[in-house]
Amino acid sequence: MTGKVYLVGSGPGGLGLMTFRAREVIDKADVILYDQLPGDEILASLPDVEKVDVGKYGSMHTKEQDEIERLMVKYAQEEKTVVRLKGGDPFLFGRGGEEMETLRKFGIQCEMVPGVTSGIAVPECVGIPVTHRSFASQVTFLTGHEDPSKPESAINWKWLAESPGTIVVYMGVKNLAKIADALIANGMTAEKPVAIIENGLRPNQRVTVGTLKTIAAIAAERKVKPPSIIVIGEVVSLYRE
């Protein structure tokens, strides 16, 4: 006999955008493994059960990924109901797929609880639609963790630079200058509009706008920090302060 693990997306921040199903499974958990992306409001609402901080802050990790997966397995094998609580959606740059594979390998029952992903919700909350009939009929989601200058890239920068539509970058603040340079070097206009939404849907939310050519310098001057969503494309022109 084993317990069950729920891979739960809490949404982009705040209780109002968390799903009913997420709330339901959180409230019946024996153990909650959480990171910081759900935000203070959601974390403050967690029930009085065993809670383990497994958050990652850039290059500083409270727990490494393999340790997080070992903890999920351990608690489930103790016949506990486990919630792995993540921000946004667990399957979009949340490593939920890897965690699911590990649980399956050990024969542990798991359920995925989708969440509203920040790559759509955060731009939307400031009036930037990632698609729009006049501007963008496609959207590409991109991890910004990968350094575009490394010899072997998993991202086809030439294809990306030449593709129409919107690019949404998760976790891209650290590599912002390199991402902008790679897109320009591969043919994207340097005047392409860019917006960075910092701490989306939280009290300290802030928006920084510029172009591919200027955005890195502006972000450095304004000391932009994670968590931030970066939007590249003509839809940014719809933003109003």
C-alpha cells in the first residue's frame, strides 16, 4: 500500500486564481512540499499539516530536484497523501513531468491538478494578450534558463527569430541580454516591443517596457528581478500604464 501524490499548480498568484480542485486536495493533504512561487497569500492559507519548503531561488536551491522526488516517494510509501505545490501549471516549465515519471517508476499513484499558467495570466492582467487577431496568431513559450550562447542549444534561435507571433519567456531575467542579442543576431528587428512583468498579480507588481535593443539596459537600471514574465512581440503595444 502507498499513499497518493498530487502535482498541484496553484496558478499565477493569489487565492482567487487557484482552482477549486487545487484547494480541495491541499485541504486533505498530510504533507505539502511547496516552493515560493504560489505566493504569500496561498502559502499563508495552507492547512496545519507537515510542510516542507523545497523552494528554488535562481541558483540557490533549498532542495535539489532529485531530493524533492525522493521526499515525494518517501512520504507516499508511508501511506500519506502528498501535495507537491507549484506556482502556475506543474507541466509548463514546472518539472511536473519528471516528477510524474519518478512516481510511476515506484508504482505510486499520482494525480495532476492543472493551474493557470503565469505566461498567459500575468501578461493578461496588465492588458497584454499573448494572441490577438491583428498582431499574433501564434505564441511560443520559452524557458529563459538556457544560455543562448552555449555551443549546443535546445532552442532553434533562427527559427524563433523568424517566427511570427508572440514569444513568452519564463525565468529569463538573468539571461535577458543574451536572449535579446540572440534574437537580433538571428534576424528579429531590434525595435521589437518587449515587456517584463515583475511579481505578476502581487501587490508589488511592476511592468518594464522597451525594445529588444533597449530592454536589457532598462531592466538593469530598474533592477528587475525574478519572478518575471517577459513578453516579446507586437501585442506589447497594447499595454497602457
